[in-house]
Amino acid sequence: MTRSPWAREYVRTPREYIWGTEPSPFAGEIAALLPPREPVLDLGCGEGRDSVFFAAAGFAVTGVEVSVAGLRKAERLALERGVQVRWIHGDMAHVALDGSFGLVYSCGAIHYVPRHVRMRLLARLKRLTPPGGYHGFVVFTDRAVYAEKGEVVDYFAPGELERAYGDWHVLRCEQDDIACSRDGIPHHHSVERFLAARPQGLTRVARAHENAGVGQTTQKEDSINGRIYGTETR
């Protein structure tokens, strides 16, 4: 069962893009940091606007979405824009993912993952990210709570993401309020825009601890420095 109301909204509006077809500003800002052809993972990609944008910018994109109706819209948008995206239908908290991603990105979706599950999810996503890679998220926070269309949200608390990424370089942790009226009632959501980079040099011992799921690690320079990518993501 999905806690997000948008899966049924995508079914209800098969020809309409609820969120539009242009990318979120945050996606554009992060794209400027990435090297060419970087593998990108977009979690909760919805109707595909950011996934398609990343693909059009030359990145190798994998988009994960729990809604089949949302993915149909995303596929149509990719076809219209002439780009290729690897689409995966599944729950981001449990879907099997292979390969390595220089950017793990999610805009407005991870807060639907229950808190006791998402800490494990973040740890798993870290293991899919090479040294120098990024994680960029836009999440709802508990400063302004508004349940829209019956949604069930585990709002992020102050400092929650910063603590989860205490062993990475936190580049941005910005609080904001966004206006919304998707349910016909003008309201606001409090959000956090978060960007972190995995340090380039972890010791082999620290890397082994991370892969084993052991908490925070000590950062040191290593003789192996750079990015290592696994399975091709397209």
C-alpha cells in the first residue's frame, strides 16, 4: 500500500501532468555539479519530469516509481523529448537496485517512507554511491504540517538528514516553505532541500564497515581515490 495520494491522482488524470513537464529548480542546480554521462537514480520519479530532464542533459537515468499510471506518463514524456530512461516499477524502500549511481535524487517522495524503514533505505542508497557522488533530496518537514488528499507522511525532523549523513560532506541543508493548492485549498508545506557528497577518501576498513551497515565511519585518505562504477544502468 502506498501512503502517497498521487498514485490514484495519476490514474484519474491520464492526459494531464499534475506537476508539469519542466524540471524542479533543485534538479537543475544539482545537474550543474555532475560530470557527463553520470548515472542518476530518481526515487519516486512520479510523472517523470526530473528524470526526463536529467536524461536530456546527457545522464544515464534510472527512475523508480510505485505508480504504474505515473510511469506511463513518464514514458510518454521521455518519448516526446526523445530521451531514454530506465523505468522501474516498485516501492523505493524495497525495490532491488543494481549498479552504482553518482547521484541519488528524490523530490517530494522519501517522506512517504515510514521513518523506521527509511533509515535503512538511506544506508542502502549510500552503498550504491561511489566516492565523490551526491545525494540530493527535497523532503517535507514538521515545521508546517498539512495532510493533503489523505496522505500519510512521516515528516522529517530538524537535523534528521544531517545526522544520517554525518559521515558525508553536507553541502546544503536549506529550510523553505512552498505554497500549494492541489487539493483546492491554498496551504503551505515546509520543506528541506538537502545535498550531501560522499567523501573521496574512505579507508578500506571504513568502507568495509559501511558495506556491513556499521554506523558512522572515520574519514581518511586512501590510495584508491576516484569513482568506481558497476553495472550499466541503462
